[in-house]
Amino acid sequence: MNALKHYIVDFFRALGSLLVGMKTTMREFFTRKTTECYPENRATLKLSPRFRGTLTMIHDEENHHRCVACGLCQMACPNGTIHVVSRQETTPEGKTVRVLDRYEYNLGSCMFCQLCVNACPHQAITFDQEFEHAVFDRSKLLLKLNKEGSSLKKQ
Amino acid sequence: MFDFSIVTQWFHALLLSFLPEGVAVFLECVIIGLFLLLLYALLACALIFMERKVCAAYQCRLGPNRVGPWGIFQVFADVLKMLTKEIIEIRHADRLLYNLAPYIVVVASVLAFSCLPINKGMEILDFHVGVFFMMAASSIGVVGILLAGWSSNNKYSLIGAMRSGAQMISYELSIGLSIMTVVMLTDTMQFSQIVERQADCWFIFKGHIPALIAFVIYLIAGNAETNRGPFDLPEAESELTAGYHTEYSGMHFGLFYVAEFVNMFIVAGMAATIFLGGWMPFHIPGLDGFNAVMDYIPGFVWFFAKAFFVVFLLMWIKWTFPRLRVDQILHLEWKYLVPIGLVNMLLMAVIVVFNWHF
């Protein structure tokens, strides 16, 4: 008798759980689809905020960046994609400081792992949403991230 | 109600006017065969397209949308690609059986397909024992699948084929029981008669509770019969690469693929014919004006609408539930579906005897 009761109870419990599953998928059937029809909706394309497009250096309106040329990103990079070229400068107070000369980034060998961004102690670099990287010449993939005439933001 | 037999009789008379009868009948058979195969291929394309779109919608995607408007030419492009591919003959395979197997599968499904009454006067095969013939014809497919698995000389193919055999032979039982439940209500096995008897009301409403239970059992067993949905373990990709058709390439694989989809349509069309009235429009006894309006919609529209509705139900099941293990499949069949089917049949017998149906 107990077995029969189990049989019937199990049957209806299973039926209930199957119906819950079917309800869930039917709701999913009518939700808005996440597919982006890319070349057509180029103007309105929405990428997720954590999408990693191109490595960029953050510059403010006065053309200041926050890079102190410490080279931690270059050391963190597994591919040797980043080269931080710096020079020594003497401040008016007589201190010798390192100043960023050129922040060289080879887009062609970057694997977008974000280790450089995580290594940066000043949040000077970040990944933006730009992903249309195709060019006809590999030399065009060698980018300089610090803008012309930019300087370190004064604390 | 549009009667297609007017067209066939006119055509027969036309041929008889300048041909002897034997030649005319032969010519008609050839033409019907051609139309049948054309419909078969087009339905397969439509179903594959529908499958891809519906599956995409369940997974929150759009599905194919690049080739033609809404991607409707995607399947035709796939078919063309498949046709241009080489049919590879593997070494140490049983050459004859290996090449024969896909055709057995397709012949079985074409035979079962030609049993479906599409419109009034548009039955191709219409026996007195049509239900038996359909079930027998659709079971030939198992032989093709077993042959494919055996002759491929590949252990995964063989495991897939054996699973398929175990599964299809057991679920045949449930299909038979649920169809028999309805046959008890109709007291006929001829498909045209089964549809005619639903003129006042479809069987799923006429037979109420037992018919509904039989419909659900039929859907589950039909899904298993076509190796789809949660019962697709004969071709479980993650375990058996592709099951019984692992070693097939080109159009031989294409035939298996097409037969699988059309088998799904056959299951759906059979459910539509037996439970939802086939080409019979939706009639409510007593409302003559409403019934007359419904009669203006031609029968094949009703048939395909119902069949595709059932196909959608099957796809809903397929894209909801995870795959079962082989022991779970047999457990479900022998410990749940068969006893419930038998009890349901008894219930239907009681209802028919005491005339409790509508």
C-alpha cells in the first residue's frame, strides 16, 4: 500500500516539476532576444559594460593622464604587448622622477586578459568598447596610448 | 468543404480520354509519388527551419537571419551544401547494409507519411486497417537504424543503434495503447473514417479525460519514437558523437536527418488526425453559423495548422527537458506510461460502454 502511495505521489510531484520547467521555457520564449544584429545596428549597438575592446589610457579634459610609468602593466603582460618607454626628469625641487614618454601597445598580440588593467596602481588604463580592429597592415596595430602633449595629472 | 477528389476524378477522366486505363493509373501513381516526395522534402526544410527558429527563441537568440529575409533560405543553402558533399565509404564496413540503411529509414518514413489524410479526398494510402499499417510502416525505421549502427563497424554507432532499438520498440507499445484508446471510441481504423467521425466534435473533446491522457502519452511516446527531445540518447552528442549516423557523410547523413524531422511531422500529423480532427474544421455542435464559417477554411490549412501546433508542442518539450539515461527511459515507459495507458484504455472502455462521451 505504501509503495502504491509512493508511486502516485512521485508521479504527481514529477508532473508538477515538469510543468514548472515548461512554464519557465515558455516565458523565455517570449522574452526580448539578446542577439545583436551587428552590422545593421552599428549605431545603436549595446555591449555589456565589462566587454574588453581596446586598451586605452584615460585622459581628462586638460590632457592629463594618470600613468606614472612604473611599468607594472608591462611586467604583468604575458605576451609582451606593452612597452612603457620613460625618461628621467628633474623637478624644480631637485627631485629626479620618471616621466612617461611613450606607452606602446601592440594590439596584434594582445589577448585582452585584463591583467595590465588589474596591475595598474593608479587606474590609468582601461578597456573601452571599440572592437572593430581590422586593418590592412600590421604596423597599424602598433598603437601609442598616451596622447600627444599629455602629462601626468598633478595630485 | 473543399473536396479534393473532384480534382483527382477530373484528372483521371482526362487521362482516360486518350490513354488506356492501366497506363493512366500508372501515370497517376508516378505523379502522386513525385508530389509526395516533393512535399516530403519541402516539409523537412520547413521543419528544420522551424526547429532552428524555435530552438533559438527558447535560448533567447534570434536564430538564422542572414540568408534571405528572416533566414528562410538558410535551410536550402544547407541542403545544397549537403548535396555537394562526398559520400564517404569507410573501410571494413558492411558495404551493402551501410549503403542500404538510410534508404530503409527514408522509405519507412515516406510510407508512414503517405498515410496522413491531408484534405478531404486527399488520402494517398487509406486502408481499412490504416492505423495498423501506419504503425507497422513507421516501425520499419528501427531496422534501418539498427542496420546503420551495425554496418558502420563503429562501437559508438552500435551503442547508439542498440539504444535506439530498445527505446523505439518499448515506446511503440505506448503509441499503440494510446491510439487504440481512440480507436475504441471511433470503432474504425481507417484514417478517412476517423476524421469523418470527428465532424461534430474532435476526439480530444469527445473522449474528454481518457482522450486527453492518451494525447499526453502519445506525445511523450512519439517524441521517444522519433529519437528526439529528452529521449535523444541514441545520438547523444556528448557520449556517442552522433550515435548511429556517426560514420555517414553527405546525403546519406542528410537522409537520416530529413527522416528524423519528417518522422516528427508524422507523429504530429498523426496526433492531429487522431485527437484534433485532422482536416476537419473546428465544429461546435449546435452553432451552425459558426460551423459554416469554419468550413470556409480549406481542410489542408486546418491539417497543417494542427500538425504544426503539435510540432511546436514537441519542440517545446525537446528544448525544455534534459536528456534521460537509458534506464530512466525504460523505467518511464514500463513503469509509468504502459500501466497508465492500460488503465486509461479501461477507462475509455467504460466510458464507451456507458455512453458517457459526447
